[in-house]
Amino acid sequence: MHPVTKLVQAWAKAQVQGLKDNWAAGNFTHQEAEASAMLNAKAIAAVEVLQLFIELDRQQFSEIDDGE
């Protein structure tokens, strides 16, 4: 895998870990239940997007490159 791809995946993993750490620290809570739900939903969505980068493999990058 290309070194830049490895760096992007390492960055994404670090971002996921940061979000987990923030969640464990209670940073996604709010006095209002709706606000807490929104903060958690945003964090979950961010993790889902980051996971897409983490899970990309050589074949998927080749498919992207072939499409250009």
C-alpha cells in the first residue's frame, strides 16, 4: 500500500481513538437529552466515515483510480 495511504489510515485510526477517549471522558453529554443525542450521533457519524478510510484496501483504491 502507498505510504500516503498508510498515513491517512493511521490518522483516521488516531481520530477514532480520540473520539473514543472524548466519549469515555463524557464530552458528548449535555444537560438537555436532545443535545446529548445530537453530540453522540455526530461522533458516531464521524467514526463511520473514518472507518471507511481505515478499511479501504488496495483493490478499492485501484477501482477509484480506474474510474478517472
